[in-house]
Amino acid sequence: MKYIRHHFIPALLAALLLLAPRPAAADSAPQRPADARISVLATTYPVWLLTRAVACDVPAVDVQLLIAAATGCPHDYAPTPADLLRLEKAQLVIINGLGMESALQAALAQRAGDVLDCGAHLHDQLATYAASMPAACEGHHHHHDHAAECGPNPHIFAGPRLAVAMTGIIADELARRDPAHAERYRANAARFAEDMAAQLRRLERLAAPDNPPRVILQHDGLAYFAADAGLKVLDIVQEDDERPTASRLMELLARIRAEKPELLLAEAQFADKTMFTLAGEGGTPLLQLDSLASGREDVPADHYVRTMRENINRLEESLARPRSF
């Protein structure tokens, strides 16, 4: 198996797309007939969304999703024989990386074709988030007292800046494989970057650097979004799908009452009542956002952009409301 490696280029979003390094899986683009289609398999829903945004109007690319759209982050995912067959047959598999697809590690290692690992070489970019980002330990459990032993949070797709980096990486690899449509891939990625730049400008107006809004997250899936929004994360309620214990809930409730954060941020993908209880008992507004970890497959190619825009609409409205203590 060949992992396609990239290097971080610190720049503005538009410049990022222009300067992003080309994937280095091979010295030259694969030779293929002009009318042949590229078979691309995205492992997770958000990677599929970003790949579709890049390849949306290019008929030469067949983009498929491996793990069902409603699954979310595949912490406990077990691949089926049909999944393994699809992994083997795809010409290119695009993964999130950073441990997100740990259940597929053995199958990916046996592939004869290329694997584009979007997170593999975003180390420099991820380092800029280190101070405000929970670390992810083995099995995606987050032990804040042992951050040095853990890897970076793998939910890179949920923040606008890293989503732009991912689309740039995907566009460059598709352009390498399909030079005839290279300009279209890069134009689609550039349009995505422009859309995200507009949303980032909105986020910049929300938070004063010397007095950022304070939030408590339900799950670390929104951690990159919170960082891009300039929010200060006071705490995270739960690790993956594990509900907090009664003692942990009491600890969180005491902190909410004492520190009075501006918001509790929940993910629409998590349908448990814990956050509603904390909000009601602590007197803090609850805002549900879409982390884009899961969803429906019958969505337009610009679904990521639309969802991010709606998330920011809701955040603006919530932060604009006066608080009463």
C-alpha cells in the first residue's frame, strides 16, 4: 500500500489551495484511457462530502462512500466482507486518518492501490491547534491529564480551516490522476476555500481575543470548529459514546454554575438528554450544531458549505442573545 504524503504550507486559505504540495504517491500520473472513470472510495461521511465538493461536476470520477452515512465516526465499526471487497477494488481510497479508520487498518495495509490519507501530514497545521485542542488517545478516549501520550484529535473535517486543507489535498491527487480535468478539480477546491473564508470572517467577528466566549462541548467532534470560532472550551462532557457518570455530571454542573459559560455546545448527531439536563439545571443556553460526522446521502454537493453556514448562523444568534443570571 502506498500512503500519499503532504506537507503543511502556512498561508491564507486561498494561498493554501494554490500552494498545497502535490501528492507524491508516484512520479507521474497513472496512464488510463481518456474515457475511463476513476473509482474513488471515501471511508467516512465527511471525507465523502469533501471529495464530492471537489469532484462534483467531473464525470470521470465515481465517488462512493464506504461506511454508511448515518454511522458517524466509526469508533466501533466492523467491516463486512462486502466492505473489504469494495476497499480492494477501488482505485483510490480516501481516508480521514489520525486513527479514525483504525478498524480498517489491516484491510488498508493489504490494498494494492493507493490510499490518500488526508490527516497524515497535517502535523504543522495541527500543532497550531495544540493549546486549545483535546488530545485523542487509543480508542479515541480523551485523557486530558496524559495529553503528551496521545495523538491529535482526529475530527479534522469539522473545522473550516482544516476542511479547506483536506479539499486541497484531494483536488491535487485527483488532478494528478486525471490531468484533463485538473483545472476543474482545483477550481472546485478554490470555490470551497472561498466559501469557507467567508464563514471564517464571520467567526472572527464573534470573539474578542482578550475575552472569548466560553463554552462546554458535548463531545470533541466540534473542537476544531470551536477553535476556528475563537471560543474557549472549558470542558468536554463525554468521551465518544460513553455517557458521563453521575459524579462527573455533578462536577460539570458545579462548574457551569460557578463559571457561567456563554453556551453549551451539543452535536445534533448525539441524541441523549445529558446536555439538556445540564443546560436546564445550570441555567446556560444549549446550542445544537451539526458536526458533519454523519447525515444523509441524498444531499447536494455543497452540503458541507450549507451546513457550516447554518452552524455559524445559529452561533451568531445564540451569542447575540442577552444572558440573565
